[in-house]
Amino acid sequence: MWRPTSALKWGTKYTVTVNGSATDGNDRWTDALARRLQASHIAVLNKGIGGGRLLEDSLGPNALARFDRDVLGPAGVRWLIMLEGINDLGVLTEAKPATEAEHAALVARVEAAYAQIVARAHAHNIKVFGGTLMPWMGFDYYHPDAQNEADRQAVNAWMRTPGRFDALIDFDKVLRDPANLATLSPLYDSGDHLHPGPKGYQAMADAVPLAWFAPPAARPHGPAKRK
């Protein structure tokens, strides 16, 4: 839900989300993050699209195409949390198997899309916090296999490389099952093995350091005094 507000103290927070929350429960991870940020008067603008993709249109325009509208359009945007790409990886083999070269090309395109979004955001003084792609093995719609999982691991490794983003939220590490790193923890799984449930969304929100959204340190006015 897109809910801009004019009651901003330090700026606006923009983020995206996925399905799996309780109907009318206001328990998506963006809802939980908004509650954590409420005392700082920082708004969360949730521009989630079910089935959203980075590179190609799906149930809505792709992330690259809607960047200007969703991130640059609203007034006061200071930060962007980007969690997008798992559907791009899944669609590759949804209808038929893909070659090793096709897998490698898709991973490269996803990584290039992330880099483009970061560059476009930085050009407007917006910090970008990347979110690693969460476990998905067992998800019936895409039926990810070992190669699909290798793609996810490759993308996450790229994201974890220092300097790719202003900061990283490792949702993968937060939500994965310690006994099987390719699957969601049963504690957080909504039941479809891709989307977290309310406990998972709360864990995602709790993984975002609020210190990232602190106002700039106060600067003294006037010329510096010589000692």
C-alpha cells in the first residue's frame, strides 16, 4: 500500500515487500519496521508488488522501470531498502530448463540491475540498503533445483561484497533454517516455503538497524573559533 505522508521529521523511508502476511493484520515486515521508526517520525512507504521482478514486467512494471516513479517521485525520500530478484531467478526455469550459460547470464543481469539502481539512487543523495534473497527450496511454484539455488547464492555473495550497497540487511541469514540453509526456518515459514509468516516478517523488521536512519549530527553555526 502506497501511503505518503507530509508529517516527516527527518525524511521518508521507501521499501518493498512480498506476500504472506495475515489479512488485515498489518504484520508485514514494512508494517513492523514502520512501528519501530514511528518515534523518529520517519515514514515507511511500502511499494510492494506481488510477483515483482527486477528485469521484466510481471504483475506490474519491473523495478528498473518504476524506479523514477516509486523512489524519486515522492518528496523527501532519503533511504531505499531493496529486496527484489527471487522471481527473476525462478521464472528462468519456470517453463523449461535453462542452460548453464543462461543461468550465468541471468545472474549477471540481476547484479547489473542492482548496481544501476544504486547508482541512480546515489545521484539523488538516496542511500540504498540491499536485502539478500531469502531461502526458497521447496517452493512449489518455481520448483527451484540445485542450479537455481546456486544462482541465489551467487547473487547473495555479490550483494555481500563490501561496497555494493551503503549497507546490507542479510535477510537470508536471519530467516534460514540452521539445519538446512537453503530453506526457510519452520519458525518463520508461512507454509509455502518462500514467503515468511508474521513471525518471519517481524524478524525481518528487527534485523534493520534503526541507527541507519539517525539524523545528521548537529553542526555548530558560524565560523569555527580559533584556540
